[in-house]
Amino acid sequence: MYAPGWMTGEIETSRKASAIIGNLTALLGLLVLGYPLAPATIRTMLLGWILIVVTIMQFISGHFQTTQSSVTVTRHPYSRSSERKRIAMGSVEGAR
């Protein structure tokens, strides 16, 4: 079967154009599928690294902290510690 030279060149050009358009379509499909995943992945990684850095900073600042609290805890003057000890030991009869 014989085809003229101009027709053969046209078919070859059409085949190349169709392959390029097919590849561009596949690339566009990957871009459309991957576009929402990339920002979510970047955001998740950024949040994870921020949490790791903050945790390390809190550990370091808490580990080397030497200041004491200004709040002092004292016993209330009306507390009856002896009665609490008897209740804890199970001997409530002696209180009456």
C-alpha cells in the first residue's frame, strides 16, 4: 500500500502531537490529584516540627529552672491533723 510523502509526514506529526498531548494530560492529572496533598503535607510537617521544638524548649527551660515559687504553703490554723490521723487509722472512738 502506497501513501504519498506529504500524507506520511502528516500522520507522523499527528502521532507526535497526540503523544505530547497524552503526556500533558497525564501530567495535568497528577498535578490535579497531588495539588491538595502537598499543602496538607507541608502544614502537617510544619506543625509537627513546631510541636517538637516547643517540647524540647519546655524541657530545657524546666530542667534548668532554679527560681523558687513566691507562694508559700502553710497549715491552716484551724486544721485538726490529729483527728485526721485517728480517722485514717480507724480509731474514731477516742475523739468523743
